[in-house]
Amino acid sequence: MAYVEPKLLNRTDARASAVVQALLQDTHLPLALIDASGVYRYCSTDKARLLGTTPDKVIGQNVAQVLGKDLAAERMEQVAAATGSGRPMLVECTLFGTQTRTVIRPIPGSAESPALALVVHHVGHASANVAPDRAMYDVVRSRIAPPIPVAQLTARERDVLALIAQGYTQAQIAEQLGRSVKTIEWHRASLGKKLGVGTAVELSHIAYQNGLVPLSGPFASARSGSRAGPGTSPPSAEQSPDHAS
């Protein structure tokens, strides 16, 4: 389990440090601490699990190495804005294939510790279904991973979408999922209608953008259940695990 050095959070009191440590470990929310240069100073086990890796492989990495160039650039813009205003930011987005609220909260620095941004993802968690008091946040909508209807897809449609993105033909998908080609064709048509796109390339982009397929970057081999398909890897801008910074 990842550990946060007390000095990192500007906590010199041992009891305060223990409370912070317990909150980070016991809330079971995907969260991370990022410094002003974009380096991960902390990554919770739950966040690392969504990235398909372990905290030690994230901590010390730059956000661009983990998220890809485009999403990382947007994330650091958000961190800078939150730090500049001193107010938490609520980012509405689609991550890990579902509607997500990402909260970026600035943590002031001191002579002993750097300024940080606490990034918390409310995804697949009860709190994601609770409407926040929007007056408490600067609310923005992600440009790179905007809320899209992926969250409305059925589990089977997500499976089909992921396999399309990996380059499988409809016949191969049918064999892989134990369904008829006709059924896969129906799912393919339904995906196009729900997501408002018409080509396999567009469907693949959405799948990669929302973390429905394994990464092709440094964390690919660690993702649970991942396996290589016959398709090619996406560009780095689409490698984000949906983007979990």
C-alpha cells in the first residue's frame, strides 16, 4: 500500500499525519497528489488499480507518461487554475467507461513541503451519484474526455466496443464472446446509434478515450486481464486510461 510521507502534506504533528494517512487509505477512492511540475507524489491503491498497475509504478512519473500528452496538458491546466484561484475544481468527464466527477483541490505549500494538487475521482462509487453543491467548486467540462453516452452502454456493448478498438472483425468478436455474427452486427449498429458515430475508427477512438481497452504504454502489461488483440496501438494521445490523473 502506498505511503505518504508526513512532510509531503506539511504535517509535522504525528497524530495529524496519522489521520491524513488513514483517510487516504480508508476512503477507497481513486486519488493522487501531483506537484506543480506534474509529477505524481502519491497514488492510492485504488487509482493505481484503475490504471492497471501498482502505486510504486506511478509515483515519481510525470502525468504525460501516465495519461498521454493531451489529457496531461489539460490536467495541468486544471491544476494551475485551481492553484491560482485557491478553490477546488470539479471536472465533469467520462473516465474508465463511465460518468465521472474529478475533483482537483489545491494544497498550499510551505518552506518544508511543495504545493500539491489532490486529484480525486468519483467513479463507480456511491458518491458519484450524489449531486454536489456546485457553488463550492469551479465547475468545468473536460475537453479531452467529455461526458459522452458510454456510461449508458450495456456491459455486452462495452465488450464489443473494446474488441472493435483492438482490431477484431465481427466474426472474431462473435467467436470471442460466444455469440452469433448477427448478434454482433446488431450490437455494432446499436453502438453507432448510441454514440453518434459511424465508423470503426470513431468507435475505437471513443473506446481508447474512455479506458475500455488495455493501454499500449508502460502500464499495459500490468492491467488485469489485458491481452493483445490483432489491431494496432492507438496514438499516445489516446492511451489515457481514461484518463485517471
